[in-house]
Amino acid sequence: SLMFSYQKKFPFFFKILHDSEVETPAGWKRFADEQSARHLEALSEAKARGEIVGYRDDQLPELRRFMSAVRRGMVFGSFEDGLDGKRILETYDTFLRQAIGYPVDANEPAAID
């Protein structure tokens, strides 16, 4: 994806972004709040166009938080051991299934193709 190709070309950008959360908390909060508002607006617009279904309007902030956490984990995790899209999807699938009480067998292949 475009984000990951940018990350590979300019890895220092994400380090600066990560470090700014600690070094400049007020600036980071302002940036994060602006990003959050833009992401929520994009989700609302996508829902209105029918591109996102199955969510109530009051669930969109939690969906945004979840998507942001996944993205953040993927971006910073890719510095450690690279990205394996299938493994990432399998892991999140297992996590979500367990979270809702669906039985999961670690020896059973994931439903991700």
C-alpha cells in the first residue's frame, strides 16, 4: 500500500511521529485530535454511501479507534519484523473470535485465504 511504501522510503518520519507523542504531548494531542476527526468524518461519509454497513452511527468512534490501533500496530510492528498481511489477518481474526466467545483451535487453519 501507499502508506507502507512511504514508510520504507522515509522510515524516520514514523519515528519522529512516534517520538512526538512523548516529547511534545500538547502538539501530539492536537495532531491526533485533528486526525481522529478526519477519520471519523471519512467513516461517516463511507457509511452514508453504503460502503460501510452493519454499524450504527454511535459505533463509528469505536470503529475509528479500533482501525487506528490496528494501523498503528502494523506500522510500528513492521519496523520489528516486517509485514506479513496474511499472518496479520489471521491473528486479528483469532483475536476477534476469542473476544466474542467463538471457540478457536490454534491447530486449525484460519479462514483467511
